[in-house]
Amino acid sequence: MGEGRDGVTVAIPVRDGGELLGRTLAALAGQTVAHELLVCDSGSRDGSPALARAHGARVLEIEPRDFSHGGTRNLLMREAAGAHVALLTQDAEPVERDWLERMLAGFELASDVGIAYGPYRPRRDASVAVRLELERWFTSLAPGGEPAVERLAPVERALPAVALVGRRGFFTDANACVARAAWERAPFREVDYAEDRVLALDMLRAGYAKAFLPAAAVWHSHDYSTLRQLRRSFDEWRGLREVYGWCEPADPRSLARGLRGELGAARRDALHAELSAPQRLATLAAVSRHHIARLAGAVLGSRADRLPPRARRVLSLERRAGFAALDLDPATPPLDQDLSE
């Protein structure tokens, strides 16, 4: 596998992408780097396959029942012609014309980089709560604004998965690029959720580095209702429990501390923006609703193994009833290997 491969592919899983898919495809059409465009559609009824073909994409079509987050991305990787495969979701729109160029530059930072990813920027109509959440998280990954490379020393590759919760293990395939050679050693796993976190863990343990590229940004944000935010957070934290075994603290002190931090950031942002007193109050109320729903989803999701399947389905935005804990802790330390040689 991989013989004769060259160049870069941009690959997107799609289902009923609508207007946002059109914006993503238009942004890709203006990129400064020539690329193959590959789409895998899983049963769209809104004309997404035809729209993708009109933008020059090669389109794979699968049945909805055959879609999985890990399996479908493996299919895209196998079908892609490029030695590097940039991955987007249908609603992740590159901000700049040189997005792909900046993403590929991540592999020049070090010879052992196997995966690279960039930040999400909130869309112009995003709520204050969503904007603050995204800006704070992605700024924390590279506070100085420069690219950051993460790798595990050989002695760290046997660390339990839970030790890599947070920045060191974070990766998103909504805005990413994967080196084919690295994927051939550590492909996506056939999992229902958090396939990108699992890939990062496997890559790091295989001796590859991951690069975070602050300048390779996409417009990508969701403003959910309070209930949908709770359900989205339930899915996310269930994934963290499945992948890392992480259980969100639920004691009142921890919950209050987290909410106070979010409200403090919102208050500072509102003051910096010189909002009026009524506007500041409305902002703080919206941030409170958002983060109370998020914390509730986090507490429930990270205890999803204790809930009956029916309750998990009701709480899940994806309507997923299952819970599948992954045993990602290596039985023996991996061999010391320097991939930079």
C-alpha cells in the first residue's frame, strides 16, 4: 500500500451537507495548493453528491448503515491518491486561501510528524458562550501563537490513556492532515465516537509526533439549544470515558469553580467589548445556560456506563444507546523507536 502515491488529497465525509458544505467546497476551490478532492457520502437526500461533483470531487457513496466515524475515514484514506490526506467535516470551512499550504507545513516541523491539525474559529454569528469556549481552548494549545509539536518519549508510551487527557492527547479530524505512511502503521479504529482521539493516542504510542498549527484555521462552530448542548456534551464526555476512562468530577465545589471561571472570562470579555450593563447581564446569563448544560452533560456522559441503554439513547445527540469502553493501555511498553532517523 502507498506505492506511487504523491501529492495531497482533501477528504470529507458527508451526509446532507447543505449550504455549509457548499461554503466549504467553495473555500477549497480557492486554495493555493493543488489537491485531489474526495468525498464519501452516506445517503444524502439534499443533492450533496451532485454538489461535490460540481466542485470536481470524486464521490464515494455508501449506505447510511455502513457509516462509522473511524471506518469511513479509513475508507477515505485507502481511496485517497495523496501521500498526505487533509480531513475536514462538511461544515468546516477553511478561513484562508493558504489553509492547505499551512497544514502541510506542519510536516516540515519535524521528520516524525504523523498528524497535524488546526483550530476552529467561531462563525461570525456564534454566541458569546461558544466563541469564548473555542477561543480559550485553542489558544491554550499554543499560547504564543506558534506551531506546537507534541510527542511521547519512549518511556512515556506505556502511560495509561487517562494520563493523556487534555492538551497532550487532543486531536481533531474536523480540521486535520494525516501522513499516509503514519496511517498505514496506525489507522483509525472502527469506533462509534472519538475516533480522532484514539488515532492520536495510537500515533503517539507508535512514536509519531502531532503538530498543532494555529494559522491553519477553519470556521466551525455550533450554537445548540440548552437541551441539545447537554446532549452534545453527553456524547463528548461519554467518548472521553470510553477512550481514556476519564470521569468528570461531580462534587459541588469543582462544578462551582468551573462555572465561576467561565463567568469570569465572559465578564472580562464583555468589559473589553465595552458592552452596556444590560448587554453584560444578558451575556452572563447566556454563558451560564451554556456551561450549566455543558457541565450536566459532562457529568452524565462520563458516567454513561452506569446508565441503562434507553437513558443513554435519550441523552445522546447522536441517539447512540451503547457504551463501549476501549482498552487502550498497552500490556507491555512499546519498543524504543526514533522515527526522525
